[in-house]
Amino acid sequence: MINYTEKIPNNVDLGRDRVLQRALEHWQPAYMGWWYDMGPNESHNYEVYLRTAISVEPDGWAQFDYVKMPEYRWGIFLQPRDERREVNFGIHKGQPAWQEVPGEYRSTLRRVIVTQGDTEPASVEQQRMLGTSCPSMYDLRNIFQVNVEEGRHLWAMVYLLHRYFGRDGREEAESLLARRSGDADNPRILGAFNEPTPDWLAFYMFTFFTDRDGKFQLCALAESGFDPLARTCRFMLTEEAHHMFVGETGVSRIIQRTCEVMKENKVEDPSDVRALGVIDLPTIQKYLNFHYSVTLDLYGSDVSSNAANYYTSGLKGRFRETKLEDDHVLRDTEYPVSEVVGGKIVTKNAPALTALNERLRDDYIVEIADGVGRWQRVIDNAGIPFRLTLPHKGFHRAIGNFAGHFISPDGEVLGEEAWKNHKFEWLPNPKDHAYVQSLMSGRVVEPGKFANWIAPPARGINNQPLNFEYVRFN
Ligand SMILES: [Fe+2]
Ligand SMILES: [Fe+2]
């Protein structure tokens, strides 16, 4: 169990390390300053029905109660240590897992932790205005839950920086509070975390696509030979599942509502659908195309010597590394990677070690395709002849082998002109954004009420009814 009488709740025996405790207690007010500035807009007095982690055991790790978000107990929770754990891949395979940072990997490891840590506050910043246009109290509670947990994920990474990286780590922890999503001078590190999240369709797409990138990165880091990082990421994954649930069900409920309205009114043309105040399916497809493609970029270059080094050094593994049956060294294996050659997409084998980003991206795509299949079933069950598709991997990419090429959603290599002519058939255009915005001009917060453009969920949070008062506004 986690001791909640301490200033910083934790299961890492923080009280025994006074210097570390003082350093983190010094960072805490700066974090609160960031939350007041950049956390959910106008929310500080709301009492929100939130879950808080109370243990790291798989059953009963969370407790639900009303909390004012600035009083949420952001803490440091690591999965318990397995004394027998080893480094499971790379050149150190078979050595006991590291409990301290190996000197030779210090700067690499710090970079990996900072890059992960930077995404956590970034998404809170991206979503901070959405409370003013929520489609229901249930959804408002869910976005706040995601936001406080992203805040906790920042704490998780900052703990590692403070505990294991001395002065450099403390400086990095301060920088994590100084960068701002979308800021021209001091932006967040990764591209997708500087894109705006202007509306709730974008929010659900983000939590489905981009939080799932988070899951895959955390899964790869949960294999790390650096044991404290592995244990931190394992516990973060427990919380992450809810974020993806919010995204998948959010999009699914929007699709469901659109299909209901289309059937009731016997309309199919997108402008007729819009006239009824719901989001037409082609617009949902465009949002999907956008969020999928910018998230694919987060995995980095298809062929990357950094990825090879992270793996060989034992710092970052593959998805489900220990479940894979091979030598876990990968010196003599290959992996298929695509590129554009002479106006065509060709696939060639690359050394498996350098193709690890591409492999993680492919693992991610498998899960994404399943989710999109579940959305499709909602449309099929309504008997509407519309197909949602995942665009080609090379579509709208800014990083890796496809960057600088113009690939259609079908995987056709186009010239720049042809791409420009079709771009806004494939990606949301300013009118699409304006239409979606127009649906979300105010918030719906009467218990049990839902905006016209989204269906209610199948059930409430923690077995509460749908008309439960998930947020008290005071
Ligand atoms: Fe997170
Ligand atoms: Fe998340």
C-alpha cells in the first residue's frame, strides 16, 4: 500500500533519502505552478470523481472519490522489484538487471527518459481548453482523469531524473515544466505533441492513436535493462489503458450517433448529415487519416542507428521482448522496410537491429487496425455502406523514408501538384474544423445529458449510473 500521509505519496521509500526527498519537494511547487497555468482551464475548484492509485497490485490498485484536481495526490509508484530480473536482450543479455545507471549509457538513458517525460505534460497543455465544450459530465470527468494521470506520468519520469541523474537530471526536470506545446520558441520535443487538439473528435482520436503510441513506447521501455525505468513504465501502463479506452469508445460513440441519425432520417449525403447536427463519416475518416499519420511519425526513422544502439545496449527492447522466440541479439536477422524508389514503393530487407523503430510501428499498426475494425462494425451493424480505412503507412509522413514524398491514402506515389489538389479530400480542411467546432460551442453538463453529436456510453465509471454527478462545479 502507498503511504498517503507523506507530502509526496510513494512506494520507493522516499523518506529514507532526505536529499532526494528535498529535491523533489522543491520541484513540487514548480509542478503545481505549471498545473495552475497549463492544466485544465477554469477547473481548479471543481470536485471530480477521480480514481487515485493506492497500491501497485493488479487488483484494487485504484480508489474512486471526489477530488479537487490541484489536490490530486500525484505520487511515485513503481512496480515491485523482482530480485532475479536480468537484462533480457542486447550485448548485456543475462547480466542482472541494473539498479543504477551504467556510466557509459548515462546520457542516452537520460535522453530517452526526457523524451518520454516531455510527452506527458504536453498532452495536458494540448487539451486544456476542451472542458469548456464537453459533450457530457461523464466525458468531462474522463478528460480530467486522463489529464491528472499524464501529470503523474511526468512525476514518474521526474523521479527517475532526480534519483539517478544528479544535477543534470534536476535541470532536465525543470525544463520539462518550461517547454510548452506549440510554442514557437520553446516547443515540446516531438511533433505530434505540438499539434493543437482543437475539439473533442480530435481529443478522442488523440487518445486512441497517440496515447497508444505512448503504450508501445512504454512497453518497449518496460523491457529496459535499467530496472527502475522498467518498473516505472509497467505501472504507467496500468493507467494508460483507460486513456485508450476513452479514445476508442469516444470515436465509437460519435460514429454510432451519426449512424443512428442517418438511418432515422434516411440521409447519406454529408451535407444532409451535417444539417442534422452530427459529424458525417467522411469527416471522421479525415480526422483518422490525420491522427494516424502524425502518430506514425513518433516512432522515428525506419532505419535508425540510434534504435539499434538502444537495443544493443539493453536500454529499450521490443514490444513483448521476453515473449518473442529468437536470440534477443538480432545481429544476423533482417526486417522488411519500405522506401520510395523511382516513383514506386518498394520493400527491402534491412538489418533487423536498425529497423527496430519500423518494427515497433508495425506492432502498433496491428493494434490500431483491430480498433478501426471495431469502429467499422458499428457502421456495418447500422447497415450503412461506408468503409473506414487506414491510409497507407506512407501517407502524410514527415519522418522516415516517406518524408518528402507525396503518397495517397491508397499508397500511390503522386507529384506535389496532384497531392495538393487532393489534400483536403484526405485531411480535415478549415471548413471541416469549423463545422466540428460549431457543434461544440458550449458545454453539456446536466447529469445524464449528452450532446446531440455523440451517443451515451454503454455504462458509467466505476459502476455508477450515467446520470451520476461526475463533476461538482461548486
Ligand atoms: Fe502518459
Ligand atoms: Fe496517456
